[in-house]
Amino acid sequence: MELKVNQDNCLGCGVCVVACPVNASISPEVAGGHGSKTTDIIMMVENGVIKLFSPDKCTKCGTCQLFCPTDAIWLE
């Protein structure tokens, strides 16, 4: 399985970034809704859309997909 993002559906709201337990463990400030200080996290908002930085760190838990209001991110 692989993490996919549909940029056309992405609102850039960042809910997936905050919801992701791996992101929060790598960069704790993310859990509080603040921008990450590192690009070692799986995904973050860049230029108004989600960009995948380290998808290899994804544990395939599906939390991001669960919280995305537009189904713009999913596991395939």
C-alpha cells in the first residue's frame, strides 16, 4: 500500500498533518496545529496543498484518510 494525494481535492486545511500519529511523534508541535520545524514528517501543507515529504515513514494506519474532509488523501 502507498499513500496518495489528489491535489485537485485538497483544501490545504492540514487536518491530515495534525491527525497523523507518526507526524506528531516526529514533530510534536504539529499536534498543536503548528507548522513542523522539520521536513522529516510524512506530509505537510506547502503552498496551500499537502505535499508528501517522507511517505516511507507511513505506518498505513489510515488516520489521515479518516479525517480528510474531501477524501484527498488515501492509501492505495
